[in-house]
Amino acid sequence: MTAVPARAWAVTAAGTAVNLCLGILYGWSVWKAALVPQDKSLYGQPMPGINAGWTYLDDAEGTWAYAICGFTFALFMIPGGRLQDRYGAKLGATLGGLFLAAGCVVAGLMKSYLGLVVGFGLLGGIGMGLGYAAATPAAVKWFHSSRRGLIVGLVVAGYGAAAVYISPLADYLIRNHGLTGSFVGLGLLFAVVVVVAGQLLNPPPTGYVAPAPVARVADGPKAPTADFGAAQMLRTWQFYALVFLFVCSAQSGLLVIANAKPLLTGAAGASGFFAENAWLLVTFIGVVNAAGRVGTGRYSDRIGRLNAYALNGAVSAACLLAAPWVIEEKNVLLLFAIIGVMAWQYGGTLAVMPAVTADYYGPRNLGLNYGLVFVGWGAAFFVPQLAGYIKLATGRWDGAFYLSAGLLVTAVVASRGVRKPA
């Protein structure tokens, strides 16, 4: 057996590094906590001190930039995937880093709701879509299909793990340098890292055949997978099924990621250790989200992609149903536990969906094909956005959690009928 070349692992590491910056989206609840006060009478009022020039937002407004960023991210996965397939990953990663940096700087300097929507939401989303579309396909092409779940999990784990360092760093920057300082500082840092790491996303040489692990040959497809073009893929019902599964499984994780810090503050009370350090839950979500991508990717190679999807989804749905009771009881330890399950399930979804797309439609056009499937992830942002309105109207999160659980159960049931295109 020929060993996997060292360059393959270098590309995988570079893709992970790119995603460690693009994952700023998962730290959004830290900014939301600073933008949305617990005292509703402050909505629309100017901020004092280090954040002078900014205005407090309400719950719904505090989620719009996050939701627009996610939807724009998903839409720009499509041109990002086409760039990757046609010109290679370096161009997409470079453009992604520059757009993300520009978006953060615009958001910081405009000091307004509009600035957040245009900067973080639109420009940041464009950067994330172009960069994310470059990282995963570049690595997948170096490895045999029997390792596809693991490699996808490793690369996308960077995006999930970003919250591990971005949350405490953003919290520190907001406290000491204000909202503007946090956005501008992180934007410039990410530009450098993404552009440099992107130059390492080299494709395999012409004629390269990925070596198959001797002990795992049986785990790969028994026959070669045909490489579908985007037009061919769009003519299969399985594509629409995968988009539906993506919407229903991603929305639950996006719901808790958008509101992690406020959720912990609500369960822990307005004072005390966790109220002062609510970013800990955001960081915890980042750790488990990343682990879920690698772990689920690994066992999906063994038990099947959609079996892993269903297993994760069923357990997470039970936790979503229990969430209102846990918050009402103010049980912080149990809150960490159930949100950890949700984060694992969400991370697993981001590992399973690109792997199953490659399994069904082949790796050659994975950039564009997965970009089209990824639209489901962007559409899933309607749930955290709707949750903001539910919370604003009722003062509680219960309805949002029950809606999320219902969608996830529906997806688990639907996944049992999805099969590879003939």
C-alpha cells in the first residue's frame, strides 16, 4: 500500500486553519449579548462609554446580521464551489479572507445596525461562502472514499472549533476595546491567516489515485461513484431530499449557537460566575461542535452516513424538548449537557452532508455540487430568526425549542427513505 503523501495532510491542515477563521459566525452570541440588553427599556438607546456611537438592539434585530450572514454564506457557496472546481482552491480562499476582513472592518467602523447587516451579514457571508467552498473539496480529493467522513470532519472541525478561541477573545476585546475594536482587530487577523493558509490548498497532480487503507477497503463503495455534474444532480430527487435534511438538522444547532450566551445568562441568573462568564457556553459549544464533526465523520464511515445522521438527530431532538424545563429549573450543569448534545449533532451534520454528497455524486464536482446542497444550511437560519420574534413576543424560548425539535424529528424519519441515485 502506498502511503498518503504528506502534502495531503498539509492541505487538510490548511483547510482546517482557513475554517478556524471563517467560523467567527459561531461566536455571534458574544456580540449579541453586548448589543441586546436584558432591560427592554434600553432598546434603541445609545450605548455609553467605550461603545459610544453604537445603539442597543432588540432580540430580533440582534439576530438579523447573523441570519443574513448565514444565508449569504450559503448562497456564495455556489459561486465559491464553481471557482474551486474551475480554478482551484487558492483563489476562493484568498477572496474569502479579504471579503471577511472587509466585512468586519465595515461593521466595526459604521457602528450601526445597518453596518452589522452590510458588513458582517453581507460582506462577511460572501467571504465565508467563498472560503468554505475552497477548503473541504481541496482536501477530499487527496484521500480514498473510505476516509471521506474523517477528512471532511477534520477540515470542517476548524469552523466549529473557531468558537473555542473567538468567544473568549471577542469577549476580551469587547470589554477592553469596545465593539468596534473587536470587529476591526479580528477582521485584520483573519485576512492574514486565511490568505496565507489558502496558498497551501494545492490540488493532487494529474493522474493521482488516492491510496486505499488495506484494512478498510471494504468500507468504501463497492463500485466507483459516477461523477455527476450540477445539472445532472439537480435532476435527481435525492438532491432535494439532502437539502431538506440539511435544513431540518442544521436549524437546531444554529438556534443554540445564536443564543448561547443569553441562554446561559437566563439559566444562571443576572449575577454570579456564569452570568459574568457566559462566553464559556459558547466556547463549550465550539469544542463539542468540532468533536462532533470528527467523531460523526469517523463513525459515519463505519455505520453509514444517514444512519449516523439519524442517530445524532434522535438524541438531539429529545434534548430540545427538555430544554425549556432545564432553563426553568435553572440547572446550569444540565444545560451544558443538553446543549452539548445539540452541538455534537449539529457538528455531525456538517461532516455527514458533504461526505454523502461526494458518495452520491462523486468528488470531481464536489465544490459546486455541495455548494448547491449547502443552500439548505442557509435556509435553516429562518429558525433562529423566528426564535428571536418568539422570544420578543412571549418572553420565553419554549416555542422555538418545540418547533426545532419537531423539524429535527421529521428529518430523522425522512432520512430513512433516502438512497443513493441509481
